[in-house]
Amino acid sequence: MIAICKTCGTSYDLEPQQCAICEDERQYVPATGQEWVDFATLTTTHTNKWQQLEANLLSIKTVPAFAISQRAILLRTPQGNVLWDCIANLDPATHALVSALGGIDAIAISHPHYYTTMQEWAVAFNAPVYLHASDRQWVMRDSPALRFWEGDSLEIASGVTLLRLGGHFAGGTVLHWNVEGGVLLAGDILQVTPGKDAVSFMWSYPNMLPLPADEVSAIGARLENVRFERLYGAFEGQNISVNAREIVMGSVQKYIACLNSGTVGKLKKP
């Protein structure tokens, strides 16, 4: 039986006493304690909602909401389809729809909170899973499909490049799609704010623990020569449709200034 944590969506071969992902301070254990659901039950009690973000870019989100409630994004290219980030629920309808759209040629995941049932997706579509080697310790189930990469960038398809930004996790990764204007799929390595006119950077989102200024400065430096007009975050509606690069770089400067000066109220939006 594949046991899935109801709080974070991480899957285990057997139900453990504790979820290692939730025990880490970047996640949390609910006050009511850890709960589990098996994979087969999840696929019969939940379904997935689809939304077209733009041409050849589709989001997939589980309903009713499950665990962290992030979305996966299916990127369609002439060289094959890429699944960005992962969700726990792979129900029969989703399998049929993805197959009808050409299947999946590669899976890439931003950080361990979204590993979920990547092993099942890999088997279902015979696809390799690209994870940054810095986060290897957070893999709770081994799989021959896992491909651990090192360094700060990796092209996994023509015009599709993984970029290690770090921050939230040492291997925190975003995906750059080199189409007209450029697209960045950010997970929550860059967290889109409610007004969609800024992003933020956290070490722990649920526990509201910030990143130090030097980490955020390093993120900005790694994006210095990356061109992107549009950005899609981890959650439904977290879409920045214009001026995304300017917003991100301005947010880097604002975040650093806030930490260094403490004059939050005097700073203008990026």
C-alpha cells in the first residue's frame, strides 16, 4: 500500500509513524496529528481540475483541495511534454487526458514539498524525474526514474531549462521556457503575492520564517540574465502576465531593503 501524508502529500511505501517532510520546520505537523490516505482511495475520492494558462500550458489541480493544494503544470513542446511540479492525485481521468495530449516525456519538480507521488507519474508515463541533487535526502521512496542533476542549470528539452535558485530549499528550482517573451514556472521558490505585483521569498511559508538577505540577493543574481515576461506560481491564480522579470527583480531589492533598514512603510512597490 502506498501511504500518502494528508498534510503535505508525500508518499511512502508503508505508513510511517511520522512524516519526515512535515517534521522539518519548512512544513508542519497538524495540532491534531499526522493522518494518512492510501493512493487508491485518493484517486477515487478526488479528481483534478484543468485550466489553460496560455497556449501549450495547462495547470492541473486536485479538488477538493488536498494536502498543500499546489498545482502541477503541463508544458507542451514540439519535442515532447514536460510536467512541472507534481500533485498526489493521478486518477484515471487525468491519466487518459494526459495520454490524449501526448503523454509526458519529462517530469521536473521545484522542491521536496511537491515530490508527492512522482514515482507513480513516472511509471504511468515512462518519464524520467529531474530533481536537484542538493535535495536528495528528502526523497522518501526510491525509483529508477529519478535523475539527480547538479549545478545551476540543466536543459531538459529544447528551450526548456531548469535553474537552481536555492532559497526555500538548497536545490530550489524554477523552469524557464524560452518562448516569445519568456515564461518562468516558479513553484513557490518565488511566491506570488495576492496583488500579483510582487513576489516574496521564504525559508518556511507555513511557519513564516524568512530567508536571509544574502540568499535573496543570490536568487536575484542567478536571474540577472534570464528573460521572462510571464510567471506562473505554485497555486491557482498565481499568474503574473506582464513585466514579470521587472516585478521579481524589484521584489528582490525591496525584500533586502526591508531586512536591512526596517523601514517597510517607506518603501514603494517594485
